[in-house]
Amino acid sequence: MIRNIIAVLLIITSLSCQEERSKRLEIGMYRGHLVAQDNQNMPFLFEVTSEHDLKIYNGDEVIEVDEIQYRNDSVYIRLPYFETVIAAKFDGNNFKGQWIEEDRDRSVAFYAEYNKIERFEVKTGANQKDVSGIWEAEFNDYGNIYPSKGVFEQKGDKVLGTFRTPSGDYRYLEGVVDGDSLKLSTFDGAHAFLFKAKLTDSVMIGLFYSGNHSLETFIARRNSEFELPDANALTKMKDGFDDFNFEFPDLEGNVVSLKDEQFKNKVVLVQLMGSYCPNCLDETKFYSKYYESNKNRDLEIIALAFENAKSKEKAVKGIKRMKERVGLNYPILLAQIGTNDKVKAQEKMPMLNQVSSYPTTIYVDKKGKVRKIHTGFNGPATGVKYEDFQKEFSAFMETLLAE
């Protein structure tokens, strides 16, 4: 079904220059809805600024979309960085269709309402709770229990913040408190999240919807002292292994190894990532800026991509698109195609005790020794934590580069 939709989109794209003028998006604000399990709506706001441009808003995040095409009574919105598309038909100034993730064979029902400026509607406002502060949370993913740290700021009934996990953060969450109910959502083109919880002054009990394929439960308690496990202690070199190495092809098919001449006597950051991964994108943008400022200082950064794309051609196309949009100048190698399975990834790098997250970064010094392995990435949505990471990263890199 999804492949048929994509095939139609490709035909429409090829005909776009010949088509007669069709219905266009109206300039103004919209509220989009993605339909999760239990018929739950995951809302987000976006603003159409021209017939070929719109902006998606998640708290302080603004995602600019500039690949919009039309055909008769339909609109096709390709999301930046990630290989996903919204395909929908107009109904007056509203439109309805599907959000499609081709590489994962997924689609989620979607509709958009014109001239809506509120993400969530507040119905009561009475006996309103306040979620500002730090929460120690525990999520249950079908029996897999994992810790999380909620950090939120509330003004009136509006809430901004995120949940951090050992593998990264759940992006820019935005929502409301309505009496004793919390609602938070985000949509970044790769992920659609909805968090709903019932509140007391010190406890929240809730549900976490991801797209229409995953539903987790969670419980959180106020705890201003709570910290997640150290991201630098989760992934390690196995006993008996002295060196980290890899051999994977680049996007042109040339095999690259960490033992190659270009990496000798240099500090090397090896980034395990995927072009479909928002936390990886946050990290890649950060590394890209750092690399441009420091690439003449005996530094190399190289990414190993673990891709969901079903073919090498699609994987290469998606990676090149991401590199172009970021302005990325360090190389990306094809480490895995067709799945992002972490067990298979670890098999390709047996010197690691585990691969538990994308992204993961291995810091290799000028003598070829692994000095640190950092699991996950706390991006700009985490506020102070992101600022602390930048300071820690810069200081550690100065140490390595000075050796």
C-alpha cells in the first residue's frame, strides 16, 4: 500500500512542471493531527508562509519545510532531512491523508485544520496542577523498563520541556496542563509523540504514544536530585581488545578503515548514527559546526550509518540529502542497510560490549586509543543539559588535540 502511494508521488513529481494550476495551501496557521492508537490525536502547529513553504513549531523548535508539491485536489509535503512525506487531499482549506514512512513500511492517518492557533484546547482550567521542575520517571515498553528524567517549565496552562533517557531526549515537547491532566506532543518529521498523564502534586501516571505503532506506560515522581546513568559509562571496550577499528564502504563504494593513513596521528570521533534519527541529526549539526572550526587541528570525524532503507541506492540518496541540508563535510560510511538493529550493529564491532543507542560516539586519541565512548545525545531541547554537554565536549577535545 505504502509503496503504491510513493510510486504515485514519483509520477506526480515528474509531471509537476506540466500540470495545470491546482488547489494551493492557504497562507496562515494550521493545526495538524496524527492519529495514534486508541484514536488519540497527536497535534502540532504549523504555519504556511507561501504555497511552497511552511514552518512546523514544537516549543522553541522551528522546522522549515520547502518541498511542497500539488496535483489537482492533493498536496504532497516532503519533510526535511528524513525520508517521510505527508500525502493529503484538500477539503476546503483543510486537508486529510497519510503521513508515510516508506523505509519502515508505516503510515499514520493525518488531517489538518486551517486557522487553528492552539495545540491543545483547555477545557476546564479548574484546580490546575503545576508540573514545573524535575521528575524521576520510569517507562514500560512492553515489559522493557527504562529510566527517564522529565524536565518541564510551566507558565499558566502552557508547558514546555522534554523527557531525557539514557539514549537521548524525546525532543521539544509542547503542551498544556488542564486541571489534573497533562498533554504534550511533538512532530519533527521522523517522530510523532503524544504524552498524556494524570497528575497529583508529586506524581504523574501516563501513557506515551509513538506514531500508531507503539504505546508505553509511565509513572513519574518529583525528584530534584535525580540523575540518569552516566552517558560515558554505558558502552565500553571489551576486555582483551586494545584498539577500535572498522572497515565499511563510503557513499562511492570505497572501503575506509580507521587504520588508513588519513587518520594517523589525529584525534578521531567515530559517530554511530542513522539518517532517520532526530537525535543523530542534532548531534550531526553540532559536530558539523565543530568540525568546520577545527578541521585543520589534526581532527577527523567519520560517521558510520546504520540505515533502515531497503536498498543501498535509497540509503545513499537519503544520506546525501541529509548531508546537503546540514552542510556536512565529514564522511559517512554505510555500515548497515535494511535495519538499525543494534545487536547486528554490535556484531560488526565486536570490540564494543554493546551498541545501545544511535547516536553513540567513540573518541579515539592521536595514538589510536579509545579515550571515551559517549552513548546517546542530549540535544538543544534539554536546555541546561545541552549547554553543559557543549562545555564538557569542548574541554575534552582541547585535551585530546593538545596531546
